[in-house]
Amino acid sequence: MSAANPTEKGAAFVDQLYARANEAHVIDLGREYPTFDPPAALIRHALKYVQTSSNLRAPCEGILPLRQSIASRLNQMYSHSYDPETEITVTAGGTQGMHTAISALVEEGDEVIVFEPAHETYVPAILSNGGRPAYITLKKCHFRIDWEEVQKMINSRTRLIIINTPHNPTGTILSSFDMERLQKIIQGTRIRVISDEVFEYLIYEDFEHQSVARFPSLAENSLIISSFGKSFHVSGWKIGYCAGPSSLMEKFRRKQQFQIHSATVPFQYALSDYLNGEFSPVAVSQFYENKRNFFIDQLKKTGFKIIRPLGTFFILLDFEQVSKQKDTEFAEYLLEKKGILVLPLSVFHHDYYNQFLLRLCFARPEEQLIEAAARMPEQI
């Protein structure tokens, strides 16, 4: 029997916040999806395929044109060739892709290294497959991985390391140095890596996304999980992908075959056309970097310490100089008294570790960001 899920308490708290936030006066900076319209060209492609005969069920691995488009883009960006026939699989979004990847690589008694704060979907998938999370805490405000600590954590039961770059919820990114250290650590072992790269296009200040695909030895032992929902403002479409060597992809597909079988077909065709045509990674990155800079300028008028993100569409606020409440209590205060929904960072920790930090999503219209900053208290 699997161990109790330590994330359930945090998930329940978040659900309560969401339920109480469904009022007109509340500014929602908590839920992690953009509220902008999708690109017009992408919608045109989707309408075209919804209105044609492209609505039949696809094979488990997804339609070949989209897999070819993904493989081509990965090669362009990271100089690594994935075979679209055997090394790319289309998923029903990033969450399903992560769960399937974990299910494919984790067996009873296996240990999985998880860096916290961590996305809430990782641990339930580990536990449901009989695995054991081994937690490493990333300390504020830099949230860097201590690779010496990682090395000390590894033992004969370690089978998987989960990384996430750009990182949700902190907005940090991994460097080439980080990837090289990880590559060295797993060399000659049975350890595999799942790299959550859902925010791969949202990276700022001329930094390059360090995908595991850039590092040949690492790529041969890793599954990449990514998604189109956040970058293209179509989170409701639930289309993502998994990329990895055929030996690991075979295991992934065996699991997906009986979990979802296949993702929505018309949207797969639409995304393939868009990736081959109008899509611009630079435009996506610049759009969100401008949003980030705008929101930071607004937040500078408050008493909060701002932790500047290099990726994602999240900003962390350090409120320790504003309030000595626990982060969960302060999040409730902001919701009830100020009409702002934010998430306390402790809900991304299995032990609800309080660092006086809040996560704010800035994928919102500018008028909402202005109003949210104006409502922030100076001291309580």
C-alpha cells in the first residue's frame, strides 16, 4: 500500500482559497494559467480542423505531423535529434505527461529525488506507483540546487531525479553547470531523469533554456515533459509532449496506452501548423518579460521584497518585513481583506515549510496587475 500523500493538506488549502476567490472583487493571481486570448493564427488553424474530418481518434503516440514539428523544433533549439516515430509522444497536457512518465519509471520501493518547493503533481504520482520521495529543500532567495547534497542523497534505491526548469513556483532556471553536474552524477548508474520543461519558452534577460536535450549523455537517460498550454494561452486544450530515447519512450507509451490513449486530434493538427508557420519563441518570451518588468515596477511601490524571476510567469514576494504571520495566514488575509488571491509557497512543500513567501502569477491584464499592487498592504 502506498504511503499517505503529504501534499493533500496543501492541495485542500489551495482548493479552499480558490472556492472563496470566485467573487467579482477578487483579483486572481493564484491560478497558474494565462488569461489572454490565444494567437489568432492558432485559432484559425483549430477552427479549420474542427470543421473537417480530422476528428477521429489518433494513435497513442499522437499524429505524426505534430511529432515531426516537435522533433524539428527541439533540433533547432537544442541541437538534439529525436526520432518522431519512436522518441516523441503527444500527451494530454503537462500534468498527464508527468504522471505517465513517473508511472513508467518508478516501481515499488524506488526512491525519487524531488526538489522543493515542487509542483503539486509530482509526489502523488510517485506514491501511487509505490515510490518514495526523497526531498531536498531549495533555500530562499536563490533556490539553487546543492549538488553535493544531491550526491549524498543517492543510494542503491535511487531510481529517478525530477528537475523543473524554468521552475514553478520560484521562477528560477538551471544553468549549463547544473546540467553538467547532473549528467556527471547519474553517469554509470541506473538513475533516470524527468525534466519538467513546461515553461521552456518563458525565459528572460537573454538567458538560454538549458534543456536536458542539450547534453547528449543526459538526454539519453531522460524524459522531457513540456506543454503548449501556457506558452500559447490554450491551457484548456490540454496538449503537451514527451521526448526521450526510444528505450524509455517505449515504457512511456505502454502506460499512456491505458491511461488516456490519445490527446484531442484537431488541436494536434492546429498546433503542428502553427509550430511550422507563425510561431515565434522570441515573441512569447518578450511578451512575458515585458509583463514581468511591468509588474515589478508596480510592486516596487509596496513594502515587499521582490524575488526577480528569470523564467515562468510567476513572481515571489518576501513579506517578512510586512507581516510575521505564516504564509498561509497571510494569503488568507490578502484574500479576505484585500481581495487578492495568491498562493503561499509552503503549499509546495511536503512539510509546509514557511519561508514568508507568496507566489503571484503575472499572466494577467495590466489593469489587474496595477490594481493588485495598489491593494497590497505596507504593514500589518
